[in-house]
Amino acid sequence: MASNKRKLWALTLSLLLIAGLLAACGGGSGSGSGNSKGSSGGGQSSGSGEKPVELIFAMPNTGTPMNDLELVQEEINKIALQKINATVKFTLIDWAAWNQQINLVLAGNEQLDLLVTSAYMNYSSMVAKNQLIPLDDLLQQYGQGIMEAMDPVFYEGTRINGKIYGVSSFRELVADYGFNARKDLLDKHQIDLSQVKSFEDLEPIFQLIKEKEPGMIPLVQRNTSNTVVNDMIASRVDNLGDGMGVLMLDDNNTTVVNLYETPQYREAVELARKWYNAGYIASDAATSQEGYVALMKAGKGFGYFSNMKPGFEAQETGLIGYEIEGVRLTPAVGGSSGPVAFMISIPSNSKHPEKAMQFMNLLYTDADIMNLLTLGIEGKHYVKTDNGQVRVPDGVESSGYVFNQWLIGNNSLTYVWEGWDPNQWENLKAFNRNAVYSPALGFLFDANKVKTEVAAVSNVISEYKAGLESGAVDPNVLPKFIEDLKKAGIDTIIAEKQRQLDEFLAANQ
């Protein structure tokens, strides 16, 4: 059985990546806690005679157990005090209250030295309001360790108007898509997924499961946002944030188009409709609030489409409770928002921006700090195995500290959980490096000028999307869908998005 801690981590990860966000777990062998690279950025040691400073670091509370955060913080501060003559106080803010609370802090000029930022948490508007400090000079002076440890995409991909305002956490910035199924059923019916080369190739397998496993759903839809159609075409599309005007990566250009008018979209909804009519997709897929994890756990489903990454099958096995085997059906592709999904930034309110950058540098170079932050205290929250991996200590049913590793820092410095590939981090680095990236990498759409149209178009999409993309609605309604989108103003949104994209590309040549 997978450890409670690993399952909690995997569950939170999966839930937060539904919008296309991307994450990772695991560790390159040999990145042990004793192999700290230290602070390569001009840090001042505690023996300098200068008074230590306290940094305030705001992070979202993702809902995992964090009762022992103060204990972990105390251990981190022993290292930070010695290396940069500073300590840190972590402040957790609930997701639901995040934007409001951060805005109050920034508007009130309260001290805040570091915070998690995201394209999905008003990153671009914070830059527009001068609430974040450009990091270019600070990186050069105090963040050289970051620049040495990380591929440039992790900071270059966060630029706005030519300046860096955030450093991305180490995680997968890209995804390949494919099909995942219960291995026990694959073995039972002698199904070889390695022979599947396209989504269409799955059709006879779905038919076999329908015949041999009565009552089981051959193709479980992840949810009404991550639909069957979405997962089939996602690697061919850069949603440019909201999907209201996209780049078709197949076309190899930077022309913003209406996704719902493309032949790729029509082909996908027609295939989904065929499968729905054949009984391969659940009849209530367009409306069900029961996600794929619950259905698979309950033994109601055979398999599902998903975005994937190195180590994905191990993650899903722990999440679902059945051994999962997958087949990848698309190349690894990165959209515009990959690097800006989760970052660390320095607010304009910071009283100590240089020290803030020095601490940020430690999060990308110091294995001791990163193992504490992401795993907790050795012996209390985890123990090492003989092969250098980690697990929950014997007798511990629930940990008082479960940190979501995808959130901040350089996780390739940390130990990998037992049951994962020991080379997970190196595999993930190769995954990112070898992927195809959108030409709009780092682009963030500002919808303020078309917010009325965005609201209207969003309502239209909500009316049609779930039914069409689960196969429950006949594709013959597609022309009416497109007509209603145009009436709502999607062409106005596309024109504004094209204008902003052209400016972005010109500024970042």
C-alpha cells in the first residue's frame, strides 16, 4: 500500500492540475541532504556582526496537513541564519481568500518579502500595478545559484514587458497525453497497450471491455472540465489562458483562432459522439460530479485519458488504489502558461529585497532546506530507506506535515518517495528539455478591455462544452454553438488577444 503522505501529495497535485497546470514528484539519486550547494549569491553569515532580518513569505494553504510548519520553519531558520543571516516566517493563506488577503497586505504596505505568484492568481495584474519587483538585477547579484541550477525557461518564461518578475518552481512545464488503465484488467484480457498508437486505436479495446466487463465504463471522463475531447486535442492547442482564442500548434504559426471552428475540434467531438453512442462513455458524463478518481477507486471504470509526465503511472497507482498502466499518444508539449503556473516573486512591499533573493537562492541550491521544506523533519515526518529514498515512519498513520512539492523551489534537490523511479528528477529534466514549446511561451492575456465579452462567451461555452465534449450532444449543434459564440463577442476577444500577443512577441524576440 502506498504511504499516506504520498497519496495525500498525489491527490492534491492531481486536483490542482485540472486546468492544465503541471507538477512532479520524485528525486534524482544522489541529491542528498548533505550535498547542499549553499548560498551562491553574496549572503552574509551570522558571524558578520549585522543584525539578522526576518523575511515574511506568503504561500497558499492547499489543504494538506501543515500542523508542524513551525517546527519545520525553526529547522530551516537554523540553516538560513548561518548562511544568509536571515530567518523566514511562512504565512499560509487559504486558496479562497488568497487574492483578497494579498491585495489587502500590498495595499496596506505591510511587510511581505516573498510570495507565491501564478498566472491563475493575478500575476500579470500585480505587475501592472507595480506590486512586484523586477528580478533581473537581483538574480544577477544574489541569485546566480538559481541561474546555474535551473534551465533558463524557469525564469525567462516568466517575463512581462521584457522583465523577470518570478522564478518558477521545478516541476513539469509540459505534458504528453495518453490513456491509462487498470493493469489487472489489461492482463486479464491480454491487452497490449504498447500497440496503441493513436486515440482511435483504442476503439476495439473499449468494445472488448464493454462486452467482457458488463457494467464497467470503458472510458471514464476525468470531469466536466477535463473532458474526453479536451484530453484528445490538448497537445495540439495553446489555450492562451482562457481558451477564448487559441493557437493551434499543428499550424506552426502565431495566428489566434476560434478553437470551436477548427477541423481538429470537430473531428474530436465526432469521435467522442461515436464512442458515447457505442456505450464506451458513461451516459451521465456531461453532468456527473463524480470525478475519475472516485469512479476508478470504486471499480466502475477501466481507464481514462489524461495529461501525463515521467512517473505518472506510479502517482496514479497511489491515487486510485489499482495498479495503473499508461500509453502516451502525443508528444510532450508546453503551452504559454507553463512557467507562470507557480512562481516565487518579491513584492514591492519587501523591506529586504536583497535578503529575499538570497533566501530564494537557497530554495534552488540548498538540499538541506529543500528536504526540510518539502519532506519535513527526518525521523518525524519521513525516514530514509536503504536505497536512499524516503517513506513515512513506521507506526505513523497521518503526518503533521505534508507540503506540496510543486509549489516552490528546486525539488530536484530532494529525496524521492519509495515506490517512485529513483531517477525521477533527471527524467523530468529531460522531459522538459525535449518538449515542444508554444511560440507564445510566457504570454499572459489581460482581458480587462474585453471583460464584458469574456463573461458572455464564458456563458455560451458553459452551455455547450460539457455536452459536446463528452459525446452526449450531437455535433450537429456545433454551428449553433459557433453562432452563439460570435454573438457573444468571441471575435472581439480574439482580436484583442492577437493584438496583445503580437506586442508580446515583438517585445520578446
